[in-house]
Amino acid sequence: MWVSIGLGAAATKVKCSFCSDKATWGPSGYIKLGGTPSRNTLAGVEIAAWRGTRADTTQEYVNGTAFIMFYPVLRYPFFLKGGFGIGRFAEQAGSYMLSSNGFSIVLGTGYNFGITDRLWTAPYVNLIIAPSQDGTRKGTGSLTTGISQTILQLGAKLSYH
């Protein structure tokens, strides 16, 4: 069994019929745990979160993912990550709030550096894609269709194996 935490920054771009076309940057992080089914494969679950503010608007995204990390060459600690999950996006500006829930795809990569035999650190890049979802606008009660998010995470992780 292993556990890992990661911290960094992320940029999120939201697409919908009335959303801003600009990416919003903010702090991001994750916690994950799992097992090692083979020498070059890790499998686990992850909870990732991001929060960004621009002008008077706050956006948040939380994602739960089941994933596999694959080390293509055992001699090198370079890894590829892929998984599927469920995410929740929320945007609030004053009394207005938009929220959506839906399916997500996670892709990532990184390179581990050993600190001790059991403790590792790595820079990482993750891309979370939440394709078109339906959302609700609080205050109006109306349904909004076609909301999608793309999140690019950049950070560093610490893992204990």
C-alpha cells in the first residue's frame, strides 16, 4: 500500500453559453492511495481539488478518480497516469451560483526522485477533462446544458511506499 499528497497550481477553463473565455488560476492539490499490482504499475483512488478567483467570481472543482500509473521502463522513474472519475464544478458571484456534476477523464505524467527507500517526490502534470455536462443555476432554477471544464494541474508530490 502507498499514499501520496500533491500541491501546486492549476488553470481551469470553463465552457458554457454564458461563461467567460479566460482560464482562471488557483491553488490545487490531491491526496491518493492505492496498491501495487505489478512492478511497473500502481493503481489507486484520488481526490483532487482546485479553487480559483477572478474579479468577484469564485470557482471550485473537486474530482474523485480511479486511476492507473504505469512506469514504461523499470530502470527510470518516469510515469504515465490515466483514469476515470466523477467531478463537481461550482461557480459563485454574489447571489448567483452555477453548479454541475459529471464524468471526467484524467491524464498525467511525472518523474519520481527518491528521498529514501520508501519516500519519493516528483514534479507532475495532470490534465482533467470534464466533457459536456448539465448544470443548475441557483437563483433562477434554470437548467444549463453544455458545461465543460478543462483543468491543467502543475505541482509536486510526496509519496510513501
